[in-house]
Amino acid sequence: LVTAVERFRTRLEKLTGQPIRFVSSSADASAFTITLHCAGKDGAFPALDMQEQYALTVSASGATLDAAGPVGILHGLASLLQLAGRDATGAVLTHASLNDTPRFRWRGLMIDVSRHFMSIPTLQRQIDAMEMVKLNVLHLHLSDGQGFRVESRLFPRLHTVASHGAYYTQKQIRALVTYAAERGIRVVPEFDTPGHTFALLEAYPRYAAQAPLNMEDRAEKNRAALDPTNPATYRFVTALYGEMASLFPDAYFHIGGDEVVAKQWTTSPHIHAYMQAHSFKTPAEMQAEFTTRVAQALTRRHKKVIGWDEITAADIPRDTVVEIWRGAARTAAATAAGHPVVVSDGYYLDRLQPAAIPYAQDPLGNVANMAEAEAAAQATGPGGTIADKVTTQTTPLTDAQKALVLGAEAALWTEIVTEEMLDSRLWPRMAALAERFWSPASACDGQTLYPRLAVTQDKLEELGLESSARASQRLARLAPGETAPASVLLSVTSPVRNYAHNHEFLQIRHKQRATEQDLNTLADIASPDSFAADTFNRQAAAYAAGQKGLKATLRAQLAYWVANDAAFQATAARNPALQNALPASENLKNLAQAGLMMLGYDHSSGWKHRVRAAVRKARAEIAASATTKVVTNTPQPPGDLLQDILPGIEALSARIMHGEGVAH
């Protein structure tokens, strides 16, 4: 708590812009008094059952923070910082009275550090932000086809070969776990088996289901699997898991278990013979045997096993925690079978959906996510066929089933996320989901989300996040010395969604040779959320509803976007890296001109046709990445950019769109 109070002081200085010093109340009667009462203490490391509730009162006479345990104090200090600001006289704390407790005990963030490695300082930066928004689990995906990321003293080729030079030493892991624990955050490791093991098998190929490994096809990095019929495989996995478990004090250990490509086993003669000899009708049944044996070994080390929802395809130990990523039906099925669950379905940040979409999905909801249909393709591995139909609603969970939902976790897979992109691909959307995971469902207000989220993001950046700074650096790389026109375009556009910008994913879906993607484009800099567009859209809707005093404001903004196209064209002529976004700039101009026409500033011949054409084009581009199923077979807009001012233009043009409704 001593270090927590010092962090609070430092952060308060940054947020208020003036020095903050601690004094004793007896020495300075004018000091503002903050009183902390901690009723108990937790263990050496945070745990699922830690005491997180707190009560906070702020008045003119001071602030009082009461909590049942140290982590509750951390959460209360985070709320106190949310109340900090400035007025004309200097630093102020908004008066408030809070009695706060989390809705879910597990409020997590999964970061894939295998596809793209993330340094310790970068992870620490995310942990600091997580503390500020009361997240309490950092799930690290530490092994996959692209790399194994932790030093192993038992199997050193895992870090000398399978890491490709990027890994964490055991000393670094222990320090990171301590860093997170000081901020009330648990670190849950994931070492994925029996699938997603290409990097592991690069180091130790004798455990492979299919040998030799295909080193030429990038798609194979997601397909390689262990041989579950080899007794040595179990000795290897259990020894490795034992070593890794000793580095992470948390009670939970994630074994992966997702997306095992069935053909890795069914096309192997000796594995097929093993299945027949043991009466395994499906690969899932054989995987269940693997899961059970690995789980038993971890249980002996006092670990609770967690795995992705594929592990429930056959009987597994009832106390195995299931992480749901393929839809509400899996939540219902897993809890009906008595499994505790963590819900990630709907919270995949690599889909590049704006914050409002995952925020609208409740962890206990019974509306199936499209991932349910999309995941059906995984039965045959990448390149499979996505199901045409999916049940859109399931039976609501019973109270007993709801009690088994430990919480929820957002996931960021990093196939197209480099280290310098991490902050902007996590935040501010992660802050929105932190609110969803903490607050009662009735308190999650999507209508006011963006204005509140903009404030939160500014504060998080003031306290250390680098989203804007890194975006500016990356834009300067594309257009040195003349970033302004591209910056304007990026302020009101967002990247295409649902893996449409993951070109390697699309190549695999179309059974084409996978190639490495250039991640230095405007779409890689664009944020899924545009606060500038949200402000415009709200003003346009208000104008359409009768607030005519906004006309001049709207006109100035629209004219600015129209004029930006010429500047962008000139800049792109000198900077070829911008040229694939020229159509996006023109589309923004056309939409802005449509808005001006609807305000009455241009009624030249054919103006209504031009308005309708601009709106329909923007709608079609957004619809092209509405789901992964659509993405697979639909061309995307040039530059992979979407127009975020469309809702505002739709509001202005509703009277001439002849009942076409809205598509955004």
C-alpha cells in the first residue's frame, strides 16, 4: 500500500499539472486529508477470491476510503483519480459517495506475445493502465506457431531455437508477476497444446504428429500438433508445464487446447491405428484423454486447469475451467456440465470492431456471436468452410449456471499487431470492456459511452499510454514532415473489421499461399474508434432532430473535410505509402459534400443523386466487413478504411433516402 499511495501521488500530479506533496495533518492544517482504512489483508499474490470492494467518500473536508483488503484500496485510489481534474483555481476532486463492488471476479485481458513479441516495458505499461480501470487478470499467450517466449532450463531449445531470439528470462517473468501483483493483477500463463505447437516442434520435432514440419508454408504455423500417442510427449509436456507453473504463482494455468486441426491426427497411420485400438471415434475424444492426463499432472502441482472451449467436445474433469470464445451456446453447454467458465466470446479486439460493439455484449447474454458460425470452419483447419447458419439465441442461463461464470476476458491476437501498435489496438476499447466487466449490466450505458471513453483515454495517455504518440511516429514514417492531411483522414476513418485487414487470414481462407503482410499502412494506424466522428455524428443527429443552431458548426466541419482531399492528394503524390488511401480520402470528401448539400449549400443539378451515391457507397464498404463470413467473399474498400461520419450523414440525409434506413 505504501507504493500504491506513492503511485497515486505521482499520477495525481500528472492529471492536475501541479506538484502534490504529502504532509502530516498536524503540520499543515490546510492540507486536504485522505484517510485510508484497510480492514484485512490478502495473500502474497492476488487471487480469484481477493477482496475488491471499497467505499469512497469525497467532500470539502477530505476523502475517506474504506476497503476489506489491499486490492480494494487500489481500486478506490483509481476511482479517486477519476474524480481528479482542474478548474480555474487549480486541482480539484469532484465530491462523490461510492460503495463499489465488482460484478465479476475475473476481469481479464489476454495478450498474444507469440505472434508478435512484446517487451517487458510494453507489458508493464498495459498493467499500469489495467490498474487504472480495475482489470485484475493479465492472461499471457506465451506459445504458438510463431514463437515460444519463456526461458526453459529443462528444454533450452525452446528459448534458443523456438523463440527466434525473442523471449523472457525466468527472472523477467518473476519480476513481471510481482509488478502486476503490486497493482492487484494476476498473471495467468498460457502454453498452448496439443495444437498451435509449430514453434515448440521446431525445437523438439520428435513430438510432432506430422513429420517433417512444413517449413515453407506460413499457414502451417497454425496447423502443427503434438503426437498424443507418444508416451514421451506426455513426459515432455508435463515436465515443461511443471517448470513453467513454478514461475507463475497464480492458481490457474491455461493449457490452450484450441483449434487442433483434425487432419494432423487422422491422416497419420500410427495415430489413426491408436484411435482405433482405444475406441476413439473422433479426434476430440483423443484430445480429451490428452487434456485429462495433463490436467491431472497440473492438479498434483496444485494448479487449476483452464482451456479454450474446444476441450469440452468430449468428457473432461468437471473442475476444468472453460474459456468460451465460440458463442453463448458454449457458455450454456459448459455451465450445464458443471464447468466454471470465463467468457471471451464477443470480446476479440483483433476483430477491430469499434468499442460500442463488444461493449453491448453482456457476458451472461444469450445472443450468439458470429464466432459460433465462424469457428465451425476450424474443424478442417484454415481454409475450411464457414457455416451458413447459426443459432442467434440460446436459452437464458439459470441462476446456477450464472454462478459458474467467473467473469470475462478480452483477447488480442497479434498476427497483425506489432509492439508499437499494441497500445492503440488495446485502448480505449479495453477501458470500455473494463467497465462492462466491473459494473452492473443496468449501469452500462452505450449512449454515453464515447464521451466518457474520450475522457478516460486522455487520462490514460497522460499517465503513460502511448497510443497517440506511437500513431504520430508511425504516420511520420509514411509522410515525413507533412502528416496533417493524413492525420485528418485518420481522425474520421477506421480499419475494416472482422479480419478483413488480416490479409494472411484471407489468403488461407481462399487456399492461396500465405505471405507476410506489410503493417505500415494507414489502416494499421487508424483506430477502430473515432471520437471526432462521434462528436460530428451526435451534432448531426441533434440538428436533424431540430437543433438548427448547430448548422454553422456542421458546415465548418464538413467544409474542412472537403478541402482536406486536395491536400491529401498532393501529399500522397510525394509519399507513395499514402496512395492506396486516395479513394478513402475521396470518399470522405464525397460524404462531406453530401452533408453540405443536405444543409442547403449546394443544390446544383443531380445533388440528390450524389448524396444517395455517397451514402450507399459508404454503407456498402462497412457491410463488406460486417462479419467474417462476409469478409471471406467480399472485396474490401481500397486502403482498408471505413468512413466513420456515415451515421451523421445518414441523419442529415434521411428525408431523401426513401426509407432505406441506416446500415451503420
